[in-house]
Amino acid sequence: MEADLIVCATGRATPLGRWLAAIGAGPIAEERAECGLTHYSRHYRLRSGLVLPAGPWMLGGPRGETPGFSFAVFPGDNRTFSLMQTVRADDRALHNLHQENAFTTAASAQAPLGPFLECADPITPVRQMGRLHSQWRSLVAGGHPAVLGLHLVGDVQCHTNPVYGHGASDAVSHAHHLAQIVDQHPDLRDQALAYDVAVSTNTRTRFQVAAVEDRDRLRHWTGELTEGDITPDRSIALYQRHVIYPAAACDPILARAVCRQINLLDPGDSLQHNPEILARAARAAPHLAQPPCPPAPSCCTGLTPVTASKSGGEPLTERLGACAQTPFLPGADRHGLGPIPAPARACRCVLAVSFMLSNDHS
Ligand SMILES: Cc1cc2nc3c(=O)[nH]c(=O)nc-3n(C[C@H](O)[C@H](O)[C@H](O)COP(=O)(O)OP(=O)(O)OC[C@H]3O[C@@H](n4cnc5c(N)ncnc54)[C@H](O)[C@@H]3O)c2cc1C
């Protein structure tokens, strides 16, 4: 195909490698990491006259995690929401969550999800998303473009665990940068280098941060990392997720910094390298109190594996029932965000508003 410029926006399952090989182009710079998770999700619609259960949730719905299992609710439009449950990719015993009764049984065992299941009806089957990995690419390797007149936009350039919710914003941001760069640099080589500087450095940092969080989550879920390892020195990724994020609910400075990072306004490692953020989180940490979770064996091993039969719900309830009593975040209440001291209520409002403003901005 003859073209002045080709924008490759072919997503995660791109045929890019084949195309480059066919014209003998390369090498390109590429990094890949497995997420190690399988997500199961299902959409629901609220019954007539009912509204979404309210709660102190920063992202619109409750979330919970215990080693080996997590869940999240995502409110949608048109009176819908989706419910996602996530397990380890190698946890064969929980891999029948794609069955509707097993999915519902597991969800019912999580206290914050009960009110959601009671006020809505499923409108889709359970969808499974496995073989997840993160990947970053640049057509510029070692300072040399592997091919000219071709640009990668969106997931084909970089994608991470979808649970981080970066991809759509990134894709729009790439397109915006590319339009400017093509205007400013008529020379194809200059274009390639300028796009690499504008996009690839930023996404590579985000890829690396996501890959480390996925790795450390698995190490935590398998017991290799314990609660005592959730420190800036031993696992900054877990510290960010389990301490900095919840602490943001009580500290407007942290809230702003967290919102800026998760909404891609700041680099993916901006929290981890900011001494003020770490100091503020450390000050808040004792007030978040309580060990977040029991060790994995108490709730996630040694129980009867779930069978593929329709009656497979009981062992699953037994297995996840213990998780239901486990708080999500340090000091979590039944909604998974911790008891809310009075000043923090105001902070959560600030956080929610800030989150919306950041979204608008990006
Ligand atoms: C379960 C899930 C949840 C997500 N949640 C969020 C979220 O909350 N927030 C967020 O920002 N992002 C989220 N994402 C990520 C987001 O969906 C992607 O980052 C975004 O869709 C990427 O857009 P894209 O155009 O690069 O790729 P895609 O949307 O994958 O589009 C690529 C298109 O190219 C087509 N294609 C591929 N090869 C060819 C070919 N040879 N010829 C012609 N067409 C081809 C494909 O069929 C596809 O239509 C989520 C992703 C998943 C899977």
C-alpha cells in the first residue's frame, strides 16, 4: 500500500511483527511482562426504581483484595455496572469462575458486593480475560528508527494490565502528539525520533511500573512477600497500592498527587520518587492501622478445589468466605476503604472532585 504516513493502531494482537519482518525492518525496542492474572467480569443492570448502593468508594464502586483474589465494581451508563473478579492465572481451582453460578457464589461471599447483586440483574454471560501481559514497543532502537513513515499509536505502542485503566487515555494522547509532530517535522527520520521522545519514554516508565506491580502482587499472593514486606524499600509497588493510595483518602496533598499519577498527568513513577509523598504516606500509615490481610494459606489454600459442575458453588463459598471477612485495605470497613474519620470525609470529596478534574484535563 502506497501512503505518505502509516499509523498503526492495531491493538494488543497486532500483526506488526509480521509486517516488519516482511520488509526486513528491525530491530525494534520491545519489552514484555506477564500479568499473571485472569479476570472474570459480568455486566448488570439495576432493576427499575432502584439506585446503585452508596458507599465511600473513590472510584464509584467497592474494591477488595486478599492474597489470591480481588474484586472491583465499575459503574457504567444506562443504569449498568460491571463486576470483575480476578484470580491468579495459575490457580486452576478457581478457574471455573466463568460459570455463572460459581461467579455469583464467589461474589456473594464478598460483603460489599451483596447489595449490588440484590438490586440488579445480569445482562451478559461471565466474560473471561486471560493470557494477560504488558508490552512496550518503540520503533527507535539504540537511537535509530527501524522503519520510516510508520508510527505506533495506542495499545500497539504500549499496553499494561487493563485493571490500571491507562489504555484509552494513552491512545488519545499518542494521537495528539503524533498530529503535532507530523505538523512540526516534515522529515520522516525527525518525526520518528521526535515521536519516540514524546511518547516512548513516558510509556516505558509506566510499563515498567505496571510490570513491577504485577510481579509483586503475584509474589504477595503466593506468600513470597508478606505484609512486613509492604515497605518502600522492599516493594514500592505494594507500598503504593496498599499505603499511599488509601492514605490519599485522608491527605489532600497525597490525593492530588495520586490523582495526577493514575490519570496520567504525571509520570508513572512520580509518587515513588517523591520524598514528600513517601513522608506523608509514612505519617498516615499508622492511622490506617490493622494488618490488611491474613497470610494466603488461611483463605486460599488447602480447601476443596471448585469443580466444573453446576453444584460447584459450595467449596468456592467456603474458600472465598474467609476472604470476605478480610479487609481490602489497611483498616478497611465493609466497603473496603477503611473507617472514615470526620476530616477524611471531606478529603474523600476532594479526592473525587480532583479525580474528575484530572480526567477532564487529560
Ligand atoms: C477488559 C479491559 C478493560 C479496560 N479498561 C480500560 C479502562 O478502564 N480505561 C482505559 O483507558 N483503558 C481500558 N482498557 C484498555 C483500552 O481498551 C485500550 O487501551 C484501548 O482500546 C486501545 O485502543 P487501540 O485503538 O490502541 O486498540 P484496540 O481498541 O484494540 O483497537 C485495535 C483495532 O485494530 C483492529 N486490527 C487489528 N489488526 C488489524 C489488521 N491487520 N487490519 C485491520 N484492523 C486490525 C482490531 O480488530 C481492533 O479493532 C481496557 C481493556 C480491556 C481489555
